Amino acid sequence: MTTESRKRLIKDFKQLTNFPQVGVFASPQESNMMLWEAIIFGPEDTIWDGGCFKLVLEFTEEYPIKPPNIKFITSMFHPNSNINS
């Protein structure tokens, strides 16, 4: 059974595929539409230039009302994140 959240994620994935964003790649795991892997490349002429940041997005059935939980796999500093989160 496909829930509204899963339908929305399918729509979001199609949009990302048809209209890719520069420096951002994301896709669901083959076996789990609710778990995505993403890569963000650091923008040129910024302190993140040359960086390749891997992350995991975990969606719930409350998506899109509730945002996904995001975990950076690549070690990095950000003032709004905690090493224990």
C-alpha cells in the first residue's frame, strides 16, 4: 500500500531527476523509499569549496508536514548541529 507520504516522495524524486540541482544529488534506497542518501558538493568560492558531504535523510509517514531527520555522514562543523545528534 502506498501512503500519501510515499506518493509525495516519489513525486519529489521525479522532480529531482527531471530538474537536477547543481551540486546536490539525492535518491531513495532501493529497498526503502523512506530512507534517502544524498551528496552535497561545496559551492565554489566558499569555505566549503571542494567539499563532498554525504548525508542520510529519514522520512516518516508525516512527511511533508514533518521534515525528515537528517544525519551528516561526513564529519563537519555546523553551529546548528550536535555531534551526538
